[in-house]
Amino acid sequence: MDDRVVERRKLMSITSVSTILTSPGRNYLLVVVKTDDGLVGYGDATLNGRERAVATVVEDSIRQLLVDEDESRIEYLWRKIYLSAYWRGGPVLMTALAGIDMALWDIKGKRAGLPLYSLLGGKARDRARAYVHVHGQTTSQLVERSRAKVDAGFEALRFSFDSVDPRDPSVTYCQAHQDVAVGRIERTGGAARRDSWDSDTYLTDLPRTAATLRDTLGPNVALIHDVHSRLSPPRAVRAAKELESTGLFFLEDPAEHLDLSTLETIRAQTSVPIAVGELYFHGSDIAELVRRQLVDYVRVDISHFGGITPVVKLAHFAEALGIRTAFHGPSDISPPAHAALAHLAVHLGNFGIQEMVEDQSIWSEVFTTPIQLDRGFITVGNQPGLGVSVDEAAARRHEFVPASLPILHDRMGAIHPW
Ligand code: KDG
Ligand code: MG
């Protein structure tokens, strides 16, 4: 090798891998990768409620696999991390891997002076449709808030609602509404709140609420409902059938994500478009769901599925089967992940829709992002890499606060899946 090549290779090596646990309103875990010529890449590795476990894996096990390696070899490094341990995968490792993968793509873009969408092949569209969450403690509140969002320009809404127990009006059954109160988490200090759940009440309220929304908002609003895998197989099929007349944009997680036979029954008995994916961590696990075309939208979480590298592969596989993307974009993943999703949204040929955090105010003290959300559409700036800058001092000032999702109990006091 001639000297200049040796010199260049030296310049391109990773010198440090670290994490920042920050909480500017929600807990986020950032991965920071640095190179010996001073480039810094940021990735998101937030696993809601398990942030410290992921930080430990990055700091104790993954860092040593990366230091002194050539940062440009993302595919090689991804495989090194994934395959070097016999017990590969799982949510903690795949989230750690996602954080590293995003940081390496960020560095690749910064080195090339190109935004991620350009590295991947450029924009397939100028702007990408987004959907946001809407929630209400009564149907009229839900309708009123939905109306306000439509008036503000949103064309796609994901609704969830609370149901009051008809037998005991003091009990409210809570939907998955972690995004209420501008995405802030309840700072429980670790102790989870106890919430209630009753599938029968939910199943009675759901079609009624969906029909009211459709009647009020008219035919042009894309309505999405997230069942959150909370129903038994026969109830999941019933919910899908009863929602058919509402004309949903899609029904999300009507059944357990691994229960392909219930998804097959729903496909056979209804025409409701289906979206599934946020609980998958590996391409090999979701492959069958896609291959059998049991979904219309794949919605893996870029921060839990190993990052940009495997998500792009999945998107291409899905494209060949006529399936579009609707990737998970909740408030519990941080700006580098949302930025990566925004780049994919403008780039991917089979982009469908993107879930997006509407109120991004909790990001502003720590992050500057390239994402614009304008009247329900995402545009992304042309800053190199992911385009997210991080004020590390501000991030460190917002100290991590242990927090948990609520724990659902049914009417008999048994645990119900959240
Ligand atoms: O931490 C769990 C949330 O990410 C999840 O409940 C959000 O289902 C969700 C969605 O579709 O945004
Ligand atoms: Mg969901």
C-alpha cells in the first residue's frame, strides 16, 4: 500500500464509542461515535424503560469491537457486532446496534458532505405524508381534537381513546396514549402506574368511535387505529370486520405480531389494510410476514431493528412484494432516529406514510434537526449525514429519570399486555 493510502486509512478509524443518557422531557439514549480526524456521528439507541441496559451493552461489549476499525465499513461492522456473539439479537442488542449503525451512517454522510437520502440514491419525492396521534378521554373530546388537527392541515390521524367501564364509571380503560401531554413521560421514579383494561368494553366502543370520527371528518382524512396487539384472536378478527365500513387507512397490530395465522384469517375475511412491525427486531423474523403478504405496511422501529442498514434491506424486500412502509415513529425514540426516518421517507420508492411526533418542543434544548413538519407533510434539509446536531452539555444537564410504561390490569386483577 502506498503511504498516502495508509495515511488515509488511519484518518478513517474510529477512536471512541460512548453513550449519553438524557431526559429533556423523555428519556433518550444517544450513541456517539468519533473518528480520529474529528468527525462525530450520532445515533439513537432508546429502548423505552430499558435505556440503561442498552447503554451497558454499548459501553461494555460493543465499544471494543469498533475502536480502531475503519468507520466507512458499515456492513462489515454491523455483521461484526451482530454475529460475534453466539446469542445474537434481541431488543437490547438490536437497539444498541441501531444506535451504532445510525452514527456510522451519520459519519459517512458527513465525510461525503451528503445527506443520508442522497447517499441512499436521492429523493423519490419532495415531501412525505406524516400521521400524528390524537386521543381523547371522551368521544367528543377525541372528535374535537381530531377536527382541530385536520383544520391545521393534517390529513392522517392515528386515534386512540379511553373507555369508561359501563359497570363502574369510576374506572377508565386507557388506550396506548403515551403521547398525550406533548410526549412527556410520567416521571414515576421507576414505579409503574397501574391502569385498567377491558377488551369487551374496548370492542364495543371502537367501531362506534371510528364511525363517529369518519362521519365528522369526512372521507378524505386517513384514519389509523392501533390495537396494540391487545385482543385475543377471535376479538381481533371481529374488530377488523367491524371496522371495515370505516375505511381505515390501516389497522395497526390487530393481533400479536408473531401470530401469522390470525393475521391470515383477518386477510381472508376483511379488506382492511393492515400494518404490523414495531415489535420485530430481526429481518429473519419478519420475513415470513412480508413474504406471505399478510400486511400492507411494514412498520418496524429503526431504533430497535438494528438501524438504517437492515431497515433499507427490509424496505426493498417489501417493495418487491407490493408492500409499503409506515415505520414506527413514536415519541420515545430520539431525533437521530426521526431524522433517519425522514430521510427514508423522501428516498424510498415504496414509502407509504410516516408516524411523526407533532409537538417537537421537548427536542429543542438539546437537538437541532433537519426535519420540518408542515401541515402534515415532512420535508428534510440537506445537511450532511442525518443532519442532527446535539448540544452535549445541554443533554448532560437533563438527567435521566427512571420511568415506566403503565401496567394494565383486567377486571380480575390479571396483567393484560400493554
Ligand atoms: O414504547 C412503546 C411505544 O413506542 C408504543 O406503544 C407506540 O404503538 C406505538 C405506536 O404505534 O406509536
Ligand atoms: Mg403501535
